[in-house]
Amino acid sequence: MTDPRPFTTADLYDERGEQLMSCPRQFLDLGGAAAFTGPVRTVRCFQDNGLVKAVLGSPGEGAVLVVDGHGSMGTALLGDMIAESAVRNGWAGVIVNGPVRDRVALAGLPLGVKALGSNPRKSAKDGVGDQDVPVVIEGVTFRPGRTVWADEDGILVEG
């Protein structure tokens, strides 16, 4: 049976090969949309989701926010209220190099969410970090404006 979605990362990689970078970090699929794509936007932060909240509270226009939480599992960088804001504002998805919380609620939202796991502990809200800068996860650079594709097989981004 053919997959009805407009893409699969495996097929994209077969078609485009080394034009795409494949992120080797193993993320969990935690949102209601398993496959999502869009232009990259970024936030780099450490145990502080103030910028994540601000960015996802602005018009997303189908973009995917890549949050580099430095792989820290100490505090969640995304929860149900921020994810609901992302849906209202037209974001396609969020990739979090760190944990989220409210997994049951996230799974019920029409939003792609990939993260390393979950932690019920909330983060600081000071807004410390960087926005719309290149971020590197496992040697793969996510540059604002480039296209990212994500599904159950993994994450690809334009090189």
C-alpha cells in the first residue's frame, strides 16, 4: 500500500541524497502529526523556554521551530499551552533537542512534535537564548529558512 502523505524522509533521501543532511539523533514522535515539513526557524536556549513561547506565539506560516536545548533533560522546553499557541499561530511542527511535558495533550494536537523525551519539571521563563541563528544537533546544521522534513523515520534538512 502506498503512503498517502506527500513525502517520506526515506523517499526524499533516495531522490536527493547528499543534498540533504540526515540528523542521527534519535527523537521521539510526540505530537499529533507524525510527518511535517516547513521552513526552519530556530531557538537556542538552556532550561529556559521564554523564547520558545514568544516565537511560537507569533505567526508561524507553516514553519518548523528547531529548539536546541543542548540535549539537557533537566526541564521541559515545550508543554501543552505553548503547543496550543503554535497550532493557533500556524506552525507545522517543533523539534526539541531536549524534553517536553504534557505528552498526552501534545499527542492530541495537529502539530508535529519531536523531542528527546519528557520531564514534568517546567523551565525558567527569562527568555535567555538566541533566536533565528544556525543551530547544530549531532553535526547537522539547521539554518533559518532552509526546509526541514520530519516523519517516523527521522529528520532531513537542506544542506
